Amino acid sequence: MKRAFPILAVLTAVLLSYALYEALVVAPTDALQGDVYRIIYYHVPSAWTMFVFFAINFVASVVYLIKRNLKADAVAVSAAEIGVVFCTVVLVTGPIWARPVWGIWWTWDVRLTSTLVLWLIYVSYLTLRRFASGGNMPVLAAALAIFGALDMPLVYFSIWFFRTQHPQPVVGDGGSIDPRMFQVWLINWAAFLCFGMLVFWSRYRLEVTRRDVEQIQAMQSLAEPTRTSGALR
């Protein structure tokens, strides 16, 4: 993976550049919204990528609670960090689009509010992991992650179950979208997924290395009194 990483990074950069070109130049202009709609090529793929990484966090958290597998715990925290980044992009790009289209930056729509709650839960998860200590911290964090995952179906299905100001689905459920627009969505989603996976892999390796260093330091600390006692004799 170390040798392949630079190659994958270059390919991801090329894919991101191509996706940007497709979104800003090639994709047709929306007849009603004009060019402002192009932000959806970042808003929607970011949301889909967010769901992927929060789902990884959920599965890893469940595995950790069942098996107490430390690698699963490292996967969970790494995925949560990437998911929060993409969730932040969703919350930022949404109001940027809404201001010229709706005339307001924010409304307490069910989907918007549930997405904000999801962001707050996972920020709390990362805060817990950063500042809490003790052997039970990973267990509490895993439980919080599982609780946060319960909000994901509400975020996704809210526009089906509730009357909301958020646009109704244009993919599935009778929705319609220009095939070229949908293709550009998929290209951007692929680019975001590749980028997210690269960052996730780097973050996971860093987390594993950090834990190994802490374990070595703890063992050295335990061994130090023994060496000092032997020297005094």
C-alpha cells in the first residue's frame, strides 16, 4: 500500500480535476435555477460520501463492542473524522445554494435539522475521544456512534415521510433528472469517495502508529523503575 499510495493519490487528483471540469463546464445548466444549481455536484456527493463513512463507523463500533478489537476501534474513529468533514461540507454548501433559490440561508426543515443533529452527535463523539480518558472511553464512544447512526435513516428518508422545503428526490421514487446531470453526480461521487478513502487510510495508519507508540512508551515506563532498582543494588 505504501508504494501504491502515491499512484492512487495522483489518480485521485486527476479524477477530482475531471469531476470539477464536468461539474462546472460540461454539465448542462438548469433551466430554472441557472448555474447556482451546480453546487449540487458537491453537496449531494458529499452527503452520499458522508453516509458511507458514518456507516463504516457504525459497523466498526459494533464490531468493537462485540469483540473488543482495537483495530476496529481505530477504523471507527478514522471513519468518523472523515464523515464529519463531508457532513460539514453538506451543511455549508446547502445554505449557499438555498440563499439565492429559497431567499434564506437556513430553515428548520426536517432534513436540514436532522443533518445538523447528526453532525453534532459525531462532533460529540470525536470530542469524547479527544478529551475523555479511561478504559471505558472506547466503549462509551462506540455506544454514542451507534446512537448517532440511528439518525441516518431519518436524514435520508425525511423527504419521503415529511412535507419539507428541501427538494424532493430526483433519483428514484418517480423523480427525474437529466441523464447527463446524473452522470456528473456519479463522477463527482467517485472522486469524493477515492479522496475520502485515501485520507481514511492515512488516518487509520496514523491512529494505529499512535497507539503502538503509546503502548511502547507505557511498557518503557513500567520497565524504568525495574532498571533503576537494579542500578541501586
